Amino acid sequence: MSKEKNKGEELMNKIVSLCKRRGFIFPGSEIYGGLANSWDYGPLGVELKNNVKQGWWKKFVQERSDMVGLDAALIMNTKTWEASGHLENFSDPLVECKKCNKRFRPDEEGMETVGGSTTIKTVRDDASCPSCGATRGEGGFGDSIKQFNLMLKTFLGPAEESANVAYFRPETAQGIFVNFKNVLDTTRKKLPFGIGQIGKAFRNEITPGNFIFRTREFEQMEIEYFIEELGWEKQFEMWRKEMVEWMSDCGINTKTEVEEVDIPDGERAHYSKKTIDFEYKFPFGQKELYGLAYRTDYDLTQHSKHSGEELVYTDADGKKFIPHVIEPSLGVDRTVLAVLCSAYNEEKAPTADGKEEERVVMKFPHWLAPIKITILPLSKKEILSKYAREIYQNLKKDFICEYDETQSIGKRYRRQDEIGTPYCVTVDFDSLEDNEVTIRDRDTMKQERIAVVELEKYFKNKFN
């Protein structure tokens, strides 16, 4: 194992451990031995995740006059997926080891043949099973690479019959397309305009893994931006810049942590004329974080043809046409993971006796931090606790706050550093006399005395 890969695994293990220890993310169904790559968001994780979603919604829907929102159903009429091409085309390559019966994606494990004139891929002669190590000669893999449909199947009604087959949506986009006419009729928006949606999607992934990077149940933040075909390049570039700005807002360094990859012909989705992947340099490797695609008029054309509905736009001159679409697609869970990786820092910090110790600090942007302010009385004595709790009750009306009086003040500071709290308010016995408290900044660790009556104004300025 290379030093770089080993270092990445070590960092990833630290982040996963912190997430469980501090209440960001827990293994799903843990008391029953877990469920393959299922994760639950804990008290801090759900706040962080909600901040991501609320920040995205505010930036991309509420603050734009050319956007509206939608919340479509998880299970849709099966004809939706016939029209969109998912039932026929939504698949990944699959190989199975005959020795240990484990299944893998050959494209991610380096098992595919390279080059050649045929588009039919086969397993490399020197391929070995990543699980048991069996080679092709030892009965590990055969020649063929199968295609595995990722749609997650279920049944509607009491009988599990083919007529009752339904699918959990593998993306949120189709809910937007099938509601295009409804939104257009009720909002009377003019091109260009977009429809944004945040919601769950499901994919029966062959090899889920890398913590919350790839899971079978995940959440998306997607926009379908409807445009005229002429000038699509300008709209595409506008959304590229918007996505880069969003990543910067999340504390992600787009110059050093992100690569823009232009997906070539033959590798794009069947509906796409141009796709850019924004790939983030995770500890486990550079992987797709977001996607930006020019879907042309494929989706509305397909749904119009299969449903019989006229999904067209009428311009000011009375001309009717099917709009084209730019799609910025952002994953909630992958955003959370990238934010955690970007925020994680190990650095030296001074101790009370003048020495240094290493501290772990999550340097979230203030708006993303799960807890904004923590109130820390220096002692558990009732006279001090009562005063500190009054401050806590006043501040929690406007900010997500925490109250903590357990352990030494130094250990409490370290805990707040690990969960990314921007400010700590320390209440000491002098506070009872001068009505002032000590504010500690997470990033600089500098402290200053502030009058209690000024706290609300002080923090509003800081968080604005």
C-alpha cells in the first residue's frame, strides 16, 4: 500500500470515528449488526445536513426570481421509468467471483479490458478478486461482464405480482419533468426558469462504500433549468459558476480540493450532450461530488411521447416548442462528507500551563456549524449555573445553542472544537459582579470579555 493511500485511509478512519463519537453519523441498525452501508444521522449530523439543505434552498430557490420549488412522490407510475429510459439503460457493469460469491464493479476495480475496437468489455486476463484474491485461472471470474439494473423494486398492493411492480425513484429529476406542465400552468414562468427539488432517491448499488459517499438510500438537491436551445452554452456556464460559488460557501477550497472533469463522448449518460463532473479529492481518492449536464430536450420529449400530453412552452410570439434543460445535480450526503473532510483540522494548541497539545477542530463555515454557541459555566455551583442558564435561554431564541457544565473547561473547549462550534461563552464568578462573560473564538482561540447585554447584538454581527 502506498504511503499516500495509507495516509488517506488513516484520515478517513479518524473522520468516521469522530462522526460516531460526537454524534454526527451512526452505523444504521447497529444493535442488530448493521445493514450494508446504511447510515443514520445523529443529533449533530442532522443539524449539519439540514443546514446544507436549507442553505442550498435559500441560495438556489428562494433568492432567485427564476426558480420555484417542488416536492414530488418517491414512488411514481412505472411508465415514468419506461419513458425516461431507466428501465432499459440505468445499469452498472457487474462481475461475480465464483469462489467467494462476492460481486464487484469491474470499472472501479480495474478489471476491464483496455482498448480494442468493441464496446463490449471483458474481464482482464490478470484480474483477481479484491475479496479472496482468486485469479481467473483459479475460478475467480469468467470472461463476461454483465449489466445490473440499479432500480430498487417494490410492490404496490397486497399481492406481489408483476402487475403491481413499482420502483423507488433513482433520481429526483423525473418528478420535475412530469410536473413541468403543472408548474408552468400555475406559475406562468417565462423561459429561462428552473424547478428545484430536495429529496430521497434509491439505487441498488453493487458496491456501496466509502462511508456515506455511495449508499443505496441518499438525498439529492437537483435543479432542472428550462431554456431555449439557442445559447445553451451561456446558461451552462452560468450554472457552472453558481456551483463553484456554492462549494466555496460550504468551505470547500475549489482551487486545491476540486477538479472539473469534462465527460467525453461515449461516457456520458444517454440523454446528455455535455456533462461536467466536479470531483472532490476525498481521502479515499478523487471522486464525483456534483454533476452539471445539458440534457437537451430529451426528457420532456420522451414524456410527451409516452404520456400523450403536450409538454411545450409557448413564447411571446405564439411559437410552441419543447424546452431544453440544464441540470445542476448535487448530492446532500456527498456534500456533508466533503464538508466534513474540508473542515477537519489537526493543529497545535496552547494549554493552561503554557505547553502545547494537539487539538482536532472542525472549521465549518459559521452558517453550517451544527451548534453556533455553547454556554460554559466555570463551575457547577447553583449560583453560577443559574446565571449561565439565563444567558443560554436568551441566546437559544435566535441561535442553535448548547449548555455544558461537565468536565474541566479545557476538555469542554476541546469537545466544542471537535464538533465545530464557532463560539464558546464562558461564565465565571466575576460575571456575577461585572455582568460580563468571556467569548472564545474557535479558529483563533482568542478570548475577549463582552457585556451580557451586548451578547445578542455581538453574535448577530458575527453570524451575519
